[in-house]
Amino acid sequence: MKHLHQRIRDDIEAKIMSGEWAPGHRIPFEHELMTEYGCSRMTVNKVLSTLAANGLITRRRRAGTVVAEPSNQQAVLQIQDFALEAARAGIEYRFKILHRSIEPIDAAAAQRTGLKPGTEMLCLSTLHVMDGVPLAFEQRLINLATVPEADKEPFKEDPPGTWLLRRVPWTDAEHIVRAVNADGPMAKRLQIQSGAACLVLERRTWQAGAFVTEARLTYPGDRHQLVGRFSPTA
């Protein structure tokens, strides 16, 4: 049997995708869903946070939760801004820097980035949380030769990715998407079961040929989706 969390999510998604609940339709209040499914507020909040992060519903304090207006979902090659997405979805966002250090890169990282082994990088680990639910764990390298001001940046107001998007224009990007199973430490960070399916997005960006940053984002498999839209070529 499906976990109750997944069943509630499937029920709501089915009503939205079928058109039974049109854009603007009010989603039942948390206490109504708790009564209907006989579950805790934490379970309901987790479901609604996931749906909001995926762009299916919009949560507004005091005004309630409604089916979102049609909008473009996150494209596969879009550079994600967690803070902006949360603001648009009307949900609370916070982040926590779990690790920060300046370290020389090894041969594998040098091959991925096109830099020399031993090049010093700012290394960051960040946990992204929406409505109290972990959405993604990010591991990032920032090239201090290209972005020297990152060395002293405390990242108190904006997470590293948002900070870079606002200050360092990029001209080229590379994305790699793959699936993994969460090991013990990752499962603990993301509050999922060990061995659960995760989606991993690896991204590297350059500015006129100069390497800027590499980010490795790990998402719980049931809390994120990437969408690609294509047109036939001549």
C-alpha cells in the first residue's frame, strides 16, 4: 500500500490534472484534510509543500491555498532560484550552510571544470528547506579566480546560487541529470528513508570561457520534477 503522504498527494494531483479543480479553486484547509484522511498536520503540510514547490498550488498566508494558475514549470536547463520560486509559490523558504571551506580540487574535479588540479575553490554544502520540509541538498564549488568576492561573502541573506545569479552573468551552462538512492547521511539530511530514490542535477557554468561554479543538487524523488518542452526541427 502507498504511504498516506503519497496517497493524499495523488488524490489532489488527480483532481487538479483532470480539471475537476480549476485554477483558483480553494484546496481544503489543513484541518479538513487531516479529518478526511485521519492524519497529522505534519503529513498534510508536507504534501502541500511538495505540491507548491512543483507549481501545482499557491499558498498564501491568511488567504488559503488554491490551485495555481497555469505557468511554465521548471525547464530542464533552467538555472534554479530557490528563493524566487518560493516567493512565487507563496511558501516559506530558508537555507542553512552546513559546510564551508577553501580547498584544492582533485583530478576528477579538474577534468569536469577544465581547471588545473590543485586550483583552490570555495566549497559549500547547503540545505534548502521549504515550509519546514527539506527540498534539496546542494554541494557547490565556486572558482575564486573568477568570483574573488565570494571568499568573504557570508551568504546570510541569499543562498550561494541566488547570490551568484544576481552578481555573476553566465554565458554557458552544462546540466547532467541522473537518479541515485539516498545513503544514510543523505537520507538524514533530506528526511527520507535510506535507499529512497533521489534526483541529482549537476550543473556547471562559465562566463566567456572562464569557469564560474559547479553545483550538485540532490532532491528527494517525490518532491521535485524537471520538465522539458521541445519542438520538431526542420
